[in-house]
Amino acid sequence: MKIAIVGCGNIANVHAKALGQLGQTLALAVGTDPSRAAAFGKKWGAKETSVHMEDALAPDIDVIHICTPPALHYEMVKQALAAGKHILCEKPLALTAAEGKELADIAKQKGLLGAVNFNSRFHEACVQAKALIHSPGFGPIHFLHGCYLQEFHLLPADYMWRYDGKLAGPMRAVTEIGSHWIDMARYWSGLEVEAVSAAFGYFQPDRVLVEKTMYAPGNDGEGETVRIDSEDAAVATFRFSGGALGSMVLSEVSSGRSNYLSMEVSGTKGAVWWNSEDPYRLNQSAGKSFGHNTRVNAFGGGFPDTFSAFFTKVYGALSAGYDPDASADYPTLEDGYRNAAVCEAIYQSAHNQSAWTLVLYT
């Protein structure tokens, strides 16, 4: 099976490493800069490198990993599907529900595998959490809540593509980390988001750029003033199918939080909760127990393992002879489309005084 990776940035390195661990060979690496693509290809043993997307569409390529900035995903995935390629795309799949739906429909019509990298659901504890939530003893879900907190965009911060709307799209916290939380909520609960009310936080939108690093105004440095239009933080309330209520807090400027994704789901007979900075532990309570039990997954469930587990599912489905009618045990383009619809509704609500906004699944 011949694989191409389009994009040679940080996340592409994670993809390449996981593919190597599965014994897969990288046939082609495509980047925007020849020297960077060559260095990436040499590092991961790619047989060829290129700066042209068209080379990934060659007849001998079977699978394409799209590891480019979000605003490029729609056109690249559409081209790849048109060329008959199976797709594994970084999140978010698309920036609008209409684009996501179009891509999901094309993949279905052509009988092609399409997956979106919501790798967080592949923590071993998260797989166990879903099983507990859907067990007879849990009861109907009435509340989901949690957060995703990071510190990487706290000033001073590197000026990168994530601040360029032409590459990242109009949002940052919601599509970059919130999309993972939304997928996790859907994965754990099996519920769909029906409506949202959201608010965005824009902290220090005017910044001083000095040698590719952004600082707050008045830092005594001389540089170019740049305007940042995407959100640093977001708060959203959800109404889910079946009447459940949800709450999500996102921040990319929370000091001390390297990668803190948390989820708690409460049912009529119990609750489960987990967080990514303590990924081996899953907490569970039953009824009015005045306490809880903790499961420890001592040998699996860390961040790198999630990519290996995800890719194992995808390439297992391909090697077995992909059946588009079979139930998928990985996030599909349909999941990516529904996720994009929720993100779009969050954006609309946040720009309409947090008004309740229906999620439109077209």
C-alpha cells in the first residue's frame, strides 16, 4: 500500500512516526518548501519528495494523509477523493458544514475510506469510558461537561500559520482544540449537539511582532503591530439530543496547562470522568455512592499510542478490503462533517451575542 503525506509540519511528523511503527512505508512527502520536504522525507524514509499536490494524486498512491492547515483541507481532500484516494485528514475536516457534508458524500459515493484525526478518542481509558456509559447500569445521560486548556498561545508566542485566517480559518481555539472536545462528547455519549450558545475571548488582539515572536503592547521592544482576529478562549453551552445539557470551556492561554482535555458524563445511575494529563486513570461512580472507583490502565493510553491505535483501525480496514457499508470503529468524514456543523454554529452564536443557535446538519 503506497502512502503519501501532504504537509511536513509538526503533526506530519507524528503521522510518519506512527506509520513507521505499523510497518507502513512512506512513498511520498509533499511540502511547500523543497528543502523542508527533502529533510522530512529523509527523516522518515520517504522514497520521493515533492512540492506539488498533484504528485500525491498519481495512480500508484493509495492513501493520502492531509496534514496541512485547516483552510486547505476542503480543496485538498476534494481533489484526493476525485482521484480515487483513501483519505486520512487532520482536524477540522472543513470550515463549514456544507463543505464537510460535500466531502463525506463524495467519499460515500466513490466507496472510499475517509477518516479524520480525532485521535483523543483512542486513549485506552476513553474506549473504556464509552463502554461504561453505554452499559445498562449507567442510565440515560443528562449532563456532559469539561474543558480543553493549553498554554501555547500565551504571550510571548511564536507568530505562525494559526494566526493567519487564510490558513487557519476564522477560528483558533474552537477548531484547533475544541473540535477534539466536541468529538469526544459525541463519541462517549452517542448523542448529537442540537443547539449551542457561545462566547469568545479575544485577549490582547493588538500585538507587537519582533523577529517572528509576538509580545503584548508596551513590552519595550520595537516591532510591527499585528492584529489577531481569532479567539484565545471560548465558552459554550450545548443542548444534546435526548435532552442532555453540556458545557465546554476552551483556552489556549492557560498557564501551566500543556494539554488538558477533560470530560465528565453523568447519567441517572452513575458518572465517569477522565483527563488527558492523567490519561491512564478513569474514574467511575454509581448512584449516590459518596465516592468513586478509579481504573488504572498501566500499559496503554498515552498520546503517541492514540495515533498508533487510530492508524491500526484505518489500515486494518483497508488491508481487509475496505467495505464502505461496514460499521467504522474510527472517526469518519461523516464525523468530521458533523463536527464542522457544531463549530460553525458556535461561531455564529459567539458573533450574535451568544444567542442560542441551532446546529444545521444539511
